[in-house]
Amino acid sequence: MKLAIINSEKGFRGGERQSLYLARALKKRGLDVSLFLLKDSKLFLRSLEMELDVKSFKNLLSMFFYLVFHGGEYDFLIPFTARAQNVAIFSKMFHRKKVIYTRRVNFKPSKLSLFLKYRFTDVVVAISEAIKDTLEDSGVKNVVVIPSFVIPRKLNVDRALSFKRDFKGKKILGVIASFTEEKNPFLLLEIANELKKKRNDFVFFHFGDGNLRVEFERRLKGLKLEKHYKVFGHVEDVEDFFAIFDIFLMVSKSEGLGSSVLDALLYGVPVISSNVGGLKELVKGNGILCDFHNLSCFVDGISILLDDKNLRLKFIEKGKKVVEEKFSEDVVVKKFVELLKRESG
């Protein structure tokens, strides 16, 4: 079976990591896999470090024309992004191969995309039940749920500890999120400001970048939170810092699943998150869930977790069990292989 996994992003976030993970896992199971990537993308650079068949393109147009002439050589096209779905669908009229699109975001597709793209997509893989419900409410057919999976790696603890050196005695509240509207970053400032009124033994470590960062840092200074909130921007191999987080926070207004929360569970960090999208499926029963606008829930939840070691240990144990049972490579890739076999007839 010959597969083309297509990713159009230039950065490296959860979807790009999953593209790489899936390509490697399917190859390991004997499938012929090619990664279709943009030449100047971070995913392309990372893929060069692995023994994978990688086809790189200057832009999406050149990728489209390649598939027009060579798409018929593949049994399935597997786009991981909306733009990659465009390339797969619009080239399909020439090669007629099945398209399996992995959707990672949880909002309703536009009427135009429903008409032009989803009606020609053979299977949509939703990474959470929440995404599946949203798609089916929009009239999308043939949706299956196959979540993301995580692969543990050895963390560079010394690197993480070097960031913590100036904060002896402080609890580290970890945030890995871009400064964008859906990630709800300004609520984090409100949480820090309210928590400061209760206690002084904490500091937020926030890793990420985005268009709201400048305004965020301006408000941070206005609230005089510099000692309690540190913004580090985009940092490579950010997973290392789970080694020093006492609690991990995710306050998004919308989330397909939550790759960073999945990492927190994997590396044994108790989680407090907003009760939206796929986060409910990840955190329910093994962490604290709050409405994304409920300031007091987050503030009280942090204090409770910091003060209750037994509760932290309980959440850590449950979280690791959930990852093992539902989000491990063997469990998830088995579902994907079964889907491919079913669709190949």
C-alpha cells in the first residue's frame, strides 16, 4: 500500500508532529509512505533527520501539479491541513485516488468548503469526538475518530532546570500556547493577578509566540506581574520543560484535542484546562476542568492542586493510564491501519 501524507504548514505544531509520527509509524509497519512538504518548512528540516521518503516543493502549486501527474501512483492521499486538503481534492479529478483528511480544529466548515471539498473527501479523520460532532452537525458524512498519539522521549532535565535556577522555592505553572485569540491568553494574566493576591510561591512559564504577544506583555507590565509571569517565546524541544512543571494550564476557547495537554499527561504533570472541544475527553476524571471564562475556577483549582500532593499524584497516575490506553502509538496506529484496509476494499 502506497501512501502520500501531505502537510502544507511552514511551522511545527501538533499537526506537523503527528504527520511525522504517523509517517514513521506506518513505515515501521511495512507501508510505503511519502511525506509531501514545503521546502522551507520546519517539518521538512526535521524529516531530513529520519529515514523517510520526503518530497519537497517550493509552493502548493508545484505540489498540485506533481499530484496531477503522479497522484495515481498512490493508493491514498492523506492531507493534514486545510490547504493540503485543497491540493488533494483539486488534483483528485486527474488521479481519482481516495482522500483521507485528518481534521484537527473544532469549528464548523464554511458552506463553500462543504460544497467544494468535503463532498469529495472520502473519509474525514476527526482527532476527537467533539470535532466529529461538529462536522456531522454540518452535514459531513463518513467521519471517524482517530486521536493523536504521543511518543515519550528522554527529556533534557538539565536544560529545563537551567530556566528554573532563578526561581528557587517557586512552583512552576506551565503554559505552552500561542498568543492568539482562541488560546485565550489574557485570561492567564487575570489568573496570575488573582492568584498573586492569595499566595506568592508561584511563577508562570509561558512558551509560545503569536500576534497578541506584544499586547500581552504590555498588559503584563501594567499589572506588575513581571516576577510572577515569564514569557519565553517559541522554544525548540519545548517538551523538556514538562520536567519542571508542577501544574500545566490550558485555557483555550476552542481546542480540537490539545497536543500540549496530551504531553502533560504523558510526562506526569497534573492539568487544569478549559472545558472545551477535545480537552473534555483528555482531562475529564484525571484533571480539573473549568469553563474558559471562569476565572475563580482556575485560580481555586491551582491553589487546591498546589496544596494537595495526593490529588496531584492521583491525577498523574490516571493521566498516564489514559495515555497508555487511548493515545499510545500502538493503539492509534492500529486504528489507522484498519481504516486503510477497510477503505482499500
